[in-house]
Amino acid sequence: MIYPTLKLLHIISSTILFGGGMFAALLGTIVFGSRKLKDIAEVGSQIVKVELYLTILSALVQIITGWWMASLAGFPALTGWLGWALMLFCVAGLCWILGVWLQHRMIDLSRKAMETNSELPAEYHQLFRNWTLLGLPSTAAMIGIFYLMVFKPV
């Protein structure tokens, strides 16, 4: 009975991880792309806060349940399809960590622009482009993980 329960938790947490990430990316694109200083400073920081909670909690559940299920099933965790899935998980995680740093920097720049009654600097726009581009490898990695989990090709 423990394996199906772990599998259910794993599926739910993967849904939260991927769905929450997609929602935060879409909402972040609207807010950070708006160039509205107050929205970026206030709503952007709330997006980051909620994303931190959802991502960290669901990622921890993914790691714990995934490792536990692999142990119960006798899968070697660092080889084959599971090894590739772990590698992609790390890629997505690194993209996410860098993305959160970029978001914090964009929020800081918007607050500074509000304080000085100035426009967003060129650095902000470059950070926004970089943040947007990070979504590509992160999303591809997550889709790759789903593929590996379903088809177990290697």
C-alpha cells in the first residue's frame, strides 16, 4: 500500500511543481513585462514568494517520494532513465534558482526606479530577456522528465 501512496504524492507534487511553475512564468511575464514599476515591485515580489513556497515544497516531495519509490522498486537511482530524469531535474532546478535571482534583481531595479522617479534601466530589460530565455531549458527539462517517467526508455 505504501508504493501507490508514494506514487500518488509524487504525481500530485509533480503537478504542483510543473503547473505552479507555468502559472508563475505566465503571470511573471505579464507583470515583469508590463514595465509598470509599482506592479513589478509589489506583485512581482508576491509572485516570487508564492513560487518559492510551492517550488521548494513540491520539489522536496518529488525528491523524497521518487527516491523512496526507486528504492522499493529496486531501480538504481543514478542510471538509466531515472539517472537522466535526475539530471534533467537538476537542470530545471538550476534554471529556477537563477530565475529567482533574476526576478529579485528586477524587483530591486523597479523599486530603485520608483524611489528616484526614473525609468527602468537597460539592465532591467536584459534581465527580463534572460529570465524569459531561462524558461526554455527549464520547461524542456520538465517535459523530458515527464517523458522519461511515463515511457522509461533507457
